[in-house]
Amino acid sequence: MKVNRLNKIIMWAAVLFFVGTLFPYAYGAADGTLKKLRTLVDVLEYVKENYVEQTDTDKLVSGAIKGVVGELDDFSSYLEPKDYKELKNDTKGEFGGLGMRLQKVDGFVTVMSPMPNTPAFKAGIMPKDRILFVDDKDITDMKLDEAVALMRGKVGSKVKLTLSRKGEDDKYEKLPDVVLKRATIVPEVVYYRMLPEQVGYIYLVDFSGHSVEEVKKALATLQKQGMKSLVLDLRFNPGGLLNGAVDLSKLFLPDGEMIVYTQGRKPEYYQEFKTSGVPQYPDLPLIVLINQGSASASEIVSGALQDNHRAIIVGQRSFGKASVQQVLPLSGGAGLRLTIAKYYTPSGRLIQRDYRDKTKAEEGGIFPDVEVFFTPEDESKVFMQYNEIVYTPGKPFEQPKFEVEDPVLNQAVELLTGKMTLEEAKAKAQTAAEERKAKAKNDKGTVARTKK
């Protein structure tokens, strides 16, 4: 009896500590809260005493906590001590892994972009591929942090991945397993070159520690080469550091303009980020490219430039990942990553997109001024060849030979060089959208008649 009583005390203490940490206002309604928590404790106790095999109280409580946090969103998570320690070490800039930027999309661990010259890139893994198994372990319902931990490991060790890829019918098909050798990943974040008619082109891979400095160097070089306008390519850019997005926006926006603001339930979570000082490129004609792989910091930049009428946004609707997470240390070396606020563009548009609630399909993400349709297959092929079609410092530049044309980039160049007006581009996009809609309706009717 003493053991049972001790187990119950341990479980109550763990649950109450967790509630006190997560919900500081819970004590204000302690009676109602404790009554609801009694069921949780009863379940934990019954499992502890009656499950067919002996259980570990710490693991049961940890699982309960993960279940609570997992109901919130895809970005809040309970971090076991080892995961919390790894999270704190991620700021070093180098790590042993496969070279992929990942997100949770529709419940699947999804590749946002493979990094050039990494094991993932060389293996032909493409943006939007889904990772289903890691070393035959199903990661479908796994938190992103846990899945990433499985893929990381000692440099030189191998890992097997099972992936699926979207086909022409928009259905995902399983791919043959691929075995990759882990490597030390040191991302190169900026690629640039001069396009015809003195149009500068910069591809920004992500917003890491030195991204903006590298962009500044690229801009200075392109300016010396006679750049008259610029294409800033943020496609498949999953984001990164907030100050990187703010500093990049400051290069193009005048003093005192709103870049982005955050808002949560608590007043202290409201924060504004504005420009300061004289911009280096206030009048440079600018077009920003985005797509479904553009997230977080890249959405902050494109939203700020769009709302301040500083740039034309071309491409496809962005991913919609712009929420603020706070990491809190917990007892025993564990941690809690909790979403406390969301980002909004200067005009008040919510950037965060709720993939769990289909009724809010039109909320979140950045909508381009000019939409350019791109099949996922062709878009991936263009991305995979971009490593060969941009200028890399230290390497001689040769005019590239495109295997697959890039209609998004082509559209941007036509707009910057005056070969097409913004109104003409919008009209073209509208016509193309209507044609796709009519074709989809016709294809659906054909399938229905065939089934009959």
C-alpha cells in the first residue's frame, strides 16, 4: 500500500508541477482544474498498476505531457533532457547530418529544401518530398525534433530513409529506399549572378547568422557590375533568425517603416520591429520570388516589402510559418517550447497558416502580387539545377544551359525590364488560373464518366 501511495503522490506532484509551469493562471480556478486532472491521474495510476508489463512512472508522465503540448500546434513541444541539450547546441552553425531543411506539413515530415552539395542534395532528394521512415522506424506521427534527432548522428555513419513524392496526379507515391552517409554540414547561404539587361539575381538559402552580411557583399559586387534592378529569390527559404529578416528589410525600406509585429494573449508579447537609419538601396527596382517552401523570416521580408509597396512579389503563396516560440527550462534538464505569439505584416495580415483547421484555408501565408503556376515536378527540377546556374564566389562563371526553364524568374525579369507591365502580368496569371480550373473540372468530369 505504501508503494501505491508513493506512486500516486509522485504522479500528482508531476502533473501539478507541469500545470503550474504551463498554465500559471490555473491556480485561480484550482477546484475545476483539479477535478479534470483527476481523470488523468486515475489513468496513469491504473496503467501503472495493471498494464501487462511493468511501466516507468517518469515515462508515463513524460508521455502525458507530450500529449498535452502536442494538441496545441506543430511547433510547440516538450523536450526531453537530451533534446533540450541538443537544441541549445544547435547555434554552433555546424552539425553532422544529411543537409535538409524540414517542416511538418499535413502531419508529415516534409523536405523544404536540400542544401547544395550535401548528402541529401547529391542523393536527389527534392523539395516537398515526405520522409516516412528513418532506419525503418515510422516517423509519421513523430514530432519534428524527434525525427531530426534520428537523422543526425556521427559523421560518416549511415542512415536509411524511406520517402514519398507527389506525382502528376497530386498523389504521393513511395520511392525506393535511399541510404545516406552523414556529413558535417556547413551551409552556404547566398548565391548570386548577373542576368541579362543588368538585372541582378540573389538566391538566399536561409536566414542564418551571416546571411545579411553575405547579401550585402553580393549586392556590392552586382552594383559594381552595373546592376540596375534586382531579383531576390526566397523560394524554398525556410527562414531562420528574426533579426536577419529585419536587417535585410532595412536595406530597402526608408527610416521608420514597420517591418513586422508580434501579438499574443499577453500584452508583453506585443512587439514592433521598424526600420532605422538610411537604407542602402532605397530606389533599386526590386522583385521578390516566393513559393510554398518560403517560410518564417522569408515571409516577414516579403510581407514587409509588399505592404510598404517597395517590391513586387512573384510566385506562389508562401508556407505560412510565422509564430513565436519561447523555450522554457524545466526541472531535470527538460525544456518546453511553447508558441506564445504570432507574426503580422505591417498592414495587419496574419502570416501564420493553420494547417490543422481547414476552415481557415484562406488565412496565413503571403500571397504574391503576380502568381506564376509551376508544376511541383518542374519546380523541383529547377531548384535542383540552381546550384549550377548561379555564380559562386571563387569559381569562374559560365552562362548556364537550362534543362528546365524557370517561368517565375522569367516573369520577374520581364517586369523589371519593362517587357510586361504589372497589370498585364496579373491578367496573364488570372487567365492561366481560369484555364487550370476549367481543365481540372473537365478532367474530373472525364474520370467520373469513365467510372460509370
